[in-house]
Amino acid sequence: MNGGVKKAVNFLKSWEFFGLVASGLIGGLVFFIFFGDTLWPQNISWILADGTDTFQHQIGWEFFRNSAWGWPWGVIQNLNYPSGISLLYTDSFPLLAIFFKLWRNLLPTNFQYLGMWMFLSFVLQGLCGFLLMRLIKKDTLLDILGSIFFIFNPIVFQRVAGHASLVSHFLILAALYLCLNRSSVWRAGFWGIILILSLFTHPYLFFMIVPFWLSEQIRLYKLISKIKWWGGNLATIAILGLLSFVVGMWGAGEGGAEGFGEFSLNLNGLFNPLGWSKIMPEWPIQTFQYEGFNYLGLGILFLGLLSGYFFIFKQRKIFVSLLKKYWPLLIVAVFLTAVALSNKIYFNNHLVFSYPLPSLAEKCLSIVRSSGRMFWPVYYLLVLASLFFLRFLKRKWALILICLTLVLQLTDLSKGLLGQHINYTDRVMSFPSQDSFWAEYARWNYVFKNYKHIVILPYFERFDLPMSLTVARSGQTFTAGAFARKPSGLKYFLDEEIKKVCSGNFDKDTAYLFFDNLYKCLPKEDVSLNKYTFKQVLNFWVVLPH
């Protein structure tokens, strides 16, 4: 048996491997208990019941699955027609969407991968939490208990209902692990995997992780040869640039959005439970600052106070040495905090400070409009800093303290955790009759059966659930929809379509729908000449050219 194989066998027999498996299993079990129904790939009722962002993710996949392959691969050709739109802007997991599209002819009609991905994310959240705990103290039981803080995490649970791709916090934890564990082998390869996965999962995660990768490259500049440094970084940038084009990040949709400064982090974010705490009071925030939800939990807050007192008043030298060692992380943390707070800094609902942004900075920051999310990596650094205190305690006292803290944390968060489960269950149970949904689906299918293109006038910035699912599964093109970013070119196209139909010029392969009084511009004589059929279907006026 050679050295590498022997080392692998010994690792599989080690307590560390047991801890990894146990932490991953706990993460998976927690997800199964709370949201187990989502795991079944053919179960889409929970997605239809949500009807908002989760449906947006699913309908993006439905359109992509039933459209022809195009270039770039990650562009949905028949949605936001004729420009198309990137899978990134429907939050439909480009990596999984592209993979499953390869096998689309083998998949059942009702198929979703959102539940599977969230389950895997919880498993990897536990696993990465365990690895981070190993950096604090190599004690398997302590590390497993510590990983539970990362699994029962309010900022992860909050995203299950509505933002499946943003449940992938394990990518943030993996990036932090690489920054903190400088003895890790194959670092460049792992960084590449994390960057690519984050790019193919959600742009916000990618933009959170890139600063940490950059901080590592700054640190390594004087430690490795310049040829290796430049070669590796230029290759990484080139690969990421190519892949970002492949997923349609450039061109198929506008990258920025209005509202930077509104969806920000409030200064009370770390201790404001926003309804999640059984013990702590709720503090006021601005209207859209729910995106800055970063409640630590009473257990971590308590442990953080102990840790802060210990390092500032008892072991200041250790505290200073850690800051010197990990100064690149500190710079990134300050930068991300500044972005999260935005240029309008609030405490409760009071504006504390504001400053104007240069137009270029405002344009760049519009990419991360929901800036409160950008604090997530700093949030995890604070959790780690709180748990780091355990390193300096004897095993007995460390185990006692982490158990007490865990009980306090779960007791405090029980209101929010159970609320998430109940809200999910109630939403599915209260979903209107499946029969009525599929009856409406069949009705639209009958109306549209002879047409290739479905155009809604004027711009319809949301999805009608049965209608959009009908169009997606029929492989027809569609001009309506709610997207993470404004579609490029669509308004101009629809303005031109309005001019055409109001002058009586109809494309015979196109069905036109009106959801307001715009239909009154239609030439009345064309009806008598039998050029089109005009009728009301549900809440829409429909024009079917002959």
C-alpha cells in the first residue's frame, strides 16, 4: 500500500472523517425535517404555491428546458423574446439547468431541482461548519456541536422560502476556510471550484466571494514567484470571464437595478430578530431593509460578548496578533460592511448619515442593489470570532459552554425556525385546488395551440402562473415575466408591436394579449373582415390573427 492510499484509509478511519459525516448528516436531516417534501423531483406543488420568486426560478428552468440550444448556453432563448434572458436573471441555477437540459428527454414533465440543491446546501453547510470549527479546536464532539450553529442559521433558513439559490451559504464558508487555513494543499484548485460554483449559482454569492479571493492574491504576491502569481491569476480571470459569458451574464439582461441604499443593512441588524426571536425584542427598520436581516441569535450574541471581553481585556496580544495575521480579511470585512450599509446609514428608522456617490460608483453598486446581503461573510466571521473563545478553555468547560450556548441559541430561534416550517406547510396546504390550476393551464394551452409567439401588451412585469407554464412547456416564445434584472431591449420591441397591432398589422403566428385598455386601439373593421378573433380570456383581452 503506497503512502497516499494509506493516508486516505487512515483518514476514513479517523474521528475527523466521522465528524465530517456526522455534521453533513445533521445538516441533511434538519432540512428533511423542515422541508422534506421539496426533495421529491416531481413535486412542484410547493413551487406553484409560492407563486413569487420560487416560481420565477422554476419557470426560468421550464422555458430553458423547452427552448433550443443557443449561444451563450445560459441564455433562455424563448423568454424575454426576442432578446432572450440569462438564467442568472431568473435565479434558475445555470449549472444545474444546463446539466439537466442535456437529459431533458429522459426527465418527467413535472421536474424541479430546487429542493435537491437546498438539501445538498444544508449538508455542505454542516460539513463546512465542521471544518471551520477544526481551525478553532481539534475536538470532534466540540466541532460537531459547533457546526450546528451554522446549520440552524436564521439567514440561511430565511432564504428557503423564495430564494433557493441563496441558500448556498456553504460557498461563503468554504471561501472563509481557504482564507483561514493557509496550510491547505491544492488551494488554487479549490479557489477555482468555489469561484465557478458561485458564478453558476447566484451573482450575489460570486460578488461576496471575489473580494476574499483577491485578498488572498494580495497576500500571496510576495510569497510566490511573480510568474506563477501572474500566470495563475490571469488564467483564473480568463476562465471566469469566459464562463460568465457562457451563462449569459453580459448582454442578456441589464446588470444593474435601481434602489441601492434601500435594501441595505441597518445598524441594528446583528441584534434585530425581525420576528425570529422568542426572547429578543424587534427593532424598527426602513421598509426594504429586510434584505439586511443578519440576526446572530441570542446564543452567539452571549458568546460574542464573552469572547470580546476575553480578547480585549485578558488576551489583547492574541487579538492584535490575529489582526496582523489576517489583515486582508479585515480589509475585506470593512469593505463588505460599507457596501452592506450603503451610502444611507440607518439606525432603526432614523437616518444617521448619508453621502452622495459618484455616478460610476452608483452604477457599479447597482449590481448589488440588495446590499444588505453583502454582510453575510462578515456575519460568519463574527460567528467564528465568538466561537474562537472556546479554544482557550479546557475541554470540559468548552463542552459545557457550547452546549449551554446552543440551547440558548435554539430556544431563542425556535420561534423563527418553527415559523418557517409552519409558513411553508400552510402555503402548500392553502394553495388553490390543483384541479382549478390545471384547468386554467389547459384553457391557455387550447387558446395558444396554433401560435409560435405569445406577446403581452404593454410590458407585463410578472408571471401569470398557469399561462406562463403553458407557454414554457409548449416551446413558444414569451414577452412577459418578472426578472431579477430589467430585460434589455424588450420595451423597444413591445413599443414597436403596439404600433403594428394598432395599425392592423398582425403576425399570423403570434397571439396578442392585452391586460389594460390598450386593446381599444385595435381597428374595429378588421374584426368584421375576419382578420382576427377578439375575446376575453380570464383577465386578458386576446387577439388571435387568422
